[in-house]
Amino acid sequence: MTGLDHAPALVLNADFRPLSYFPLSLWSWQDAVKAVFLDRVNIVSQYDTVVRSPSFEMQLPSVIALKDYVHLSRRPAFTRFNVFLRDRFTCQYCAGRLPTHELTFDHVVPRSRGGRTSWENVVTACGVCNLRKSNRLPREIGMIPIAAPRQPTAYDLLDHGRRFPPNYLHESWRDYLYWDIELDQDDADDPPRAAAGPAF
Ligand SMILES: [Zn+2]
């Protein structure tokens, strides 16, 4: 079967953090399928590619999460990808679903107004909404997040991952390479080019 060598699975810890970033934790499709059969992983996303044997067939996993490495009750890592996944890659102000490179982060209560960088105060936003909201409070500009931001559970993230069409997460997981920095960085929610022009 052609193409299988190009179907590695991204391996996430049970807290949805990649096992390693450098090199990125990728398993061969054979190892990923084996781990599925041994019930050691949850499948988060799949390729369209199907492998068949006389006794089974399955879509190859593209993103898998270990079940036991970190207990699932532990809090998911506060990372860019997990905020996007919690918010279903959807701008929490205009409901637009966008590819990851067009998404930004917004502090609901702006940092300049004392807002913290936390699960409860950071939401996914498109660039337009991020610029529009600027440093205002939600009630000041009438931009209320669609879902009140909160700390997700690992189960929430698994559930959200399963709702995506096949390949959606596969197409975005290479961005994990750039998301090893947790969100409590100063520039976490600065929209692209925000400093280049006036907010409106
Ligand atoms: Zn938006």
C-alpha cells in the first residue's frame, strides 16, 4: 500500500502534551495500530487511509493520546493547541472556524485591566475580533465569548478532538512544533501586527 510510510501518528501524553517536541513524538503507523489494539491509547484523529487484514480493518490514527502515562484526571496542559481544541478552533466572538494559523488568543479581561493568562481568561479569537476587542472589557464593547472559558478536562479535549472531520487535526498537528511554549508568555495574545496600526 502506498503512502503508509507518510502516515505517522502524533503521540500525546494523557494531558494532551506531545511526549516530546524535539524531535516531535511520532510513531510509525504500525506502532500506533499496535497501541490501539493493546488499549494503551485513545484515538484523537484519524487519516482517511484504511488498513485491512483478514480479521479487521481500521483507519490509521493520526493523533493518539496515551491513556496512562499521566492519569487522565490530571489537568490538561495549558498550551496553545489545547486552548484551540477546547474552543473547537472557533473564534469565541464571531463563531468563525479557521485554520490554526489564522487564529489568535484574546484575554477576555485584558491584561492591561488586570486580566490573567489562564484557562478562565483566554479564548480563541480570529484576528479581526481580537483587534476589534482590543483592550476593552466584554461589556464595554458587547463582545461576550460564546462559551465561558474554563479549564477543560482531558475528556473534554478528547471529545472535542473526535468531533473534527478526519484529517482536520492531522493537518494542524505539525503546528505542535511551535506550541511548546505555554501560554503564560507576555506575547501570548498579541494579535499579528497588532503593534503596526491602531486598533479599531
Ligand atoms: Zn472572530
